[in-house]
Amino acid sequence: MPVTQKIAPGRLFIGGQWVDAVAANTFTTVNPATEEPITQVAEGRAEDIDRAVKAARQAFEGPWAGVSAADRGRLLWKMADLIESRLAEIAEVETLDSGKTITESSRVDVPMAADCFRYFAGWATKIEGETIPVRAPCFSYTLREPLGVVGQIIPWNFPILLAAWKVAPALAAGNTIVLKPAEQTPLTALRLAGIAEEAGLPPGVLNVVTGFGPTAGAALVDHPGVDKIAFTGSTAVGQEIMRRAAGSLKRLTLELGGKSPNIVFADADLDLAVRGASNGIFYNKGEVCTAGSRLFVEESLHDALLDRLSAFTAKLQQGDPLDPKTRLGPQVSEGQMNRVLSYVDKGKGEGARLVAGGSRAPGKGYFVRPTIFDDVQNGMTIAREEIFGPVLSVLRFRDLDEVVRAANDTPYGLAAAVWTKDIKKAHRAARLLKSGTVWINTYGLYDSAMPFGGYKMSGFGRELGRHGLLEYTQTKSVWVDLS
Ligand code: ADP
């Protein structure tokens, strides 16, 4: 029996109950590798969001407030264990729903999601206030309190992992949650809800409402009972969320788009740089907000690097994402594939030189061939706009100053990388690059302990690490008269 037939329809998880949407609507989630339906999922709308927010509020004011920090930590730890014990199943569902390779989902996404819960489990008991010496004869101290009900909206490129990045710190800090996964990839968030239930999280602490952005997502942003929105997705939707959240002055963290420069100096280790350039753009078929989509190569290394990179790319196996040998799966949806292909057309139209790929792969599935454009100018559309697909722009440069200027000449500032053996040049570049992350002689590393987030129009706020935890807290100052 094909695996897809094993997946039961998805219901909403609200107040600890699995329920249908009030309007009883459902939508189909599709396997992008086969174009076949996987299952039906409940389509939550404003009235479902309202129920979920009320359940989250009740849990926040009620049972969750009575759970000690140590017990919150134990619950998170248990969720980590449960994710690990279901690793193979969750990874398979993730691959079916998103098209990412099974190697990535089983070796990276799901283990890192478990790690994130375990990391934040440790933080639950370490959220401390301060005593502060003030002028008045007072005992003055601060309390770090949770925000309340947080709405979390996640995208389709790392569904379980980005859910973990948001859910784990919010729970560690004592908040309750309404989570809305992306409509393209709703299935693993529902698995996470099942795990929360099994771990013994009190009803209403984590609610999952599947549905569409303009209905369910927007209702969450508009809801007056929500204290914060944590969003990862496109810059355009981030701007819309910021406008709408102004109405009730919600706290926001926004992790948005990128057009990250990957800079290779002539003195770089060529083998490592080729691998880094390829991983930088083709990992998760380019559907990565930190994708190294602008590859800047120092003039004298350009031809050698491009030859090697083209040869390396030609060997990447594209196809069935459930096959462990596959390196490149399909784009997440037909719409996304078409969007990527329209950028390929723009690249050709604006005079960039196509050296690899540039088309849809034949047969079923939304596969776009790994694509490399050479002779790209930084002003071209393919060098300015986020494509979110396996399309690399190669640009040349002569020296550090020139490349830093070009690299920073973008509205985005999510990540950047530098490849060089010169330690001074590497660290100078790290300081000059306007981005939330800089990798030196590596690409795409993450850790639950290391803060992640954007500069400029890539958003604000940080996820992961202590910084990520504090985004889910607020400070109360308490004054006690001692005179
Ligand atoms: P993409 O355009 O690549 O699908 P989005 O930024 O639109 O990426 O989607 C990221 C998440 O934001 C998804 O969960 C989506 O449902 C949600 N979303 C989309 N539009 C809105 C909106 N207007 N308000 C709130 N959430 C939204």
C-alpha cells in the first residue's frame, strides 16, 4: 500500500480536542513529487481561530499558570523524546507533504526539532529576574513574565523545524499558543499537536489551526485576545501582518525573506567553496530563506569555480524525495514552481547567461532543474528579488570593498557567507556585512543555542538561543518601599 494511503484526514486541535472546523470545510494537501492528493485537512477560519484563542487564554489564566517552571521543562523534554521516537514517521510525512528529501527531513529537520525542544526544556528553570540598585530606599526587582497567548504562523519550507523554533521557547517561557501551519504543509504541525497531547500538556496550551493565510492567518493577527504574533514567511506578508497588528499593538517577531550573498575570495579552499555554493542554493531545492542565491566570485577564481560548480551540480540527483540518494526534490507546489520558472525567464530576458538547468524536469511532480546564471549584474531582477527556488546568480568582484558594497546593496539582510583563508579579511567582512548571520568558510549552519534573525527588510526579533527565549517574555519592575 502506498504510504500516502496511511495518512488520516487532519482535524483541528483546540483546547485539547480534535475537532472539525465550525464550517466543516476541508482542503486537500498534495504530494508535490507526484501531484497526487495526500489527505484532507480541516480548513480553520476566523471562528475556529476565535475558539482556539479562547482555549489558549483559558489555559494561560488557568492550569498552565500553575505548572512550575521545572514541570514545563519536563514536558518540553518529553516532547523532544516523543519527536525522536517518531522520527522516521514524522520525517516521511514531512517529505510527502513538502517534497524535501528524506535525507534532509530524517537527518536534519526532525532531529533538530527534537533538539530545539530539549534545548528550551533546559531554559524553563533559568528565566530569572534581577535585583536593581535604585536611588530611593527601595527593594527593586524585575520579574520576567510570559506574554500570554501567542499566535505563531509558519511557512512551508521547514514545517516541523520552524514550528519547533516557535513552540519550544514560547512554552518554556510559560505562554500558550495558537499555531497556524502553512496550507501547503499542514501535516507535521498536527503530529506535533498529537505529541503535545501525549506528553501531557494541559488542554489549550498548544492549539493548532490549519487553514489559509488570508483567512485563518489574518484572523489570528487581528484577534484582540492574542498578545504576540511570531511569523516566518515572505516579506510582503510580514508587512501586511505589521500593518494589521498595529490595531491591537501586538508584539511581533518577523523572520522574512533574504537574498543572501555567498562570497568566494580567490584564496578560498576551492573544494569547500564549491560544496558551500552548491549547498547554499540547492539545499531544500532552494526553498530556504537564507539561500545563498547571489554567489560573488573574485574575478581570478571565477572560471575555475564556475566549471567545478557546474560539474558538481550536474551530479546532484533529482527525483523521488523518498529515495535516500536523492539530493533535490520538487518545489513545494505548482504555484511555487511556476513562480521560480518565471524568474528563470526574467533572468534570460535581462541578459544573464544560463549555464545549467533553466527548465522544469519532464514527468510528474513540480521539479525545477538546478539552475545557474552567470554574468549576472546586481541590478537584475534575479539578483534583487527572492526566488525561493534552485536558481543561482553568479556575480564577479575585484576586492573586499567592492564586494561588500554590492553584497549590502539589497533591501534584505538575513545571512551572508565568506570563503577565504585570510583570517583578517574574513572577520572584516563579517563586520561589514549587514546581515543577521555571517558564516565563514561554511554555509547554512544552525544550532538551537545560536540566535537567528534578520537585519533590514529580513525582519526583526531573534529566534533560538537566549535571545529567542526572551522574545517570549516581558519585564515587570516591582518596587518595595523599605523606608
Ligand atoms: P508564501 O507566499 O511563500 O506561501 P507566505 O509568507 O505567504 O509565503 O506564507 C507564510 C505563512 O503565512 C503561511 O502559514 C501562510 O498561510 C501565512 N499567511 C499568508 N498570508 C497571510 C496573511 N495575510 N495574514 C496572516 N498569515 C498569512
